[in-house]
Amino acid sequence: MIQEKYLKRPKVILFDVYETLLDMSVVEKKLNNLLDSKRAYRLWFELLMQYCFVENCTSKFNDFTSIAKATLQMTAKTFGTRLQDEEINNVMEMLKQLPIHEGVQKGLSQLNDLEFRIAAVTNSSSGTVQNRMERTGLISYFSMVLSAEHVKK
């Protein structure tokens, strides 16, 4: 058992936004229906994360929306179809309207009460995430919201 004297209080607690704070289940249902597969969303999200990580290893920066759209088409191709621009744009719009996972506000409130410094990190654009966090009330818990677009990585 680790003794408490060896445990250090973290200086900052970082939270990812999509899937961690915001509930992606509506996007999952939409993509699975669009591509007629229970695996479509998982495949797309895995591709999206892989391509975001690959972008970190290159000197070229592509924004989250561009990567999300491209990986949506790649996923559709895997299922033998092609998504229309309108369908892709509808999915992108859904990402701006995601609900908060149950228990997130309570957990953040408890961390705030314990005076932890909390920050959010995201591959998405800062404007999109900032707007969503303001509209859900989450922004009050965070000392900063960091986006890949700030550092182009």
C-alpha cells in the first residue's frame, strides 16, 4: 500500500473534452445508422484519434474538423459507401451540441471545492469547445481550455 506521505497533490488535472466530458452517444447512433453498422462510430472515432496523433508527428497541421470529415469518408468507404457533404456537416454540427455526461458537473464541482486547478484539452477548435462549455456551464470549473489549434499540434 502506498503511504500518503509519498502521494503528491497534482498541480493541474487535465480533462479531454469529447467522450470524457461530453456524451458522444448521439453521434454514435447517427453514424451507426448512416453507415448501417454497429461498428461505424467506433471505427470512425479510432481513425479520428489515430489521424490526430499522426498529425502530431508531422510538421503539417490540419484542424480537427478537416480530420473528422476526412476520417468520416474513410469510414464510409470501409463500409462500401460515400457520405454526402450534408450528412458530414450534420455530424459536425452535432459535435457542437453534445450533452454533458451524467455526473460530470458533480465531479467537477467536488474537485473545485477541493481547490484543484482544472484544465481541458482538446483537438477541436477552441471556439467550438469554449462555446459548448459556456452553454453547458462547464466553463466555470476550468482555469483554461487548451486546443491543438493554439500550438498547431
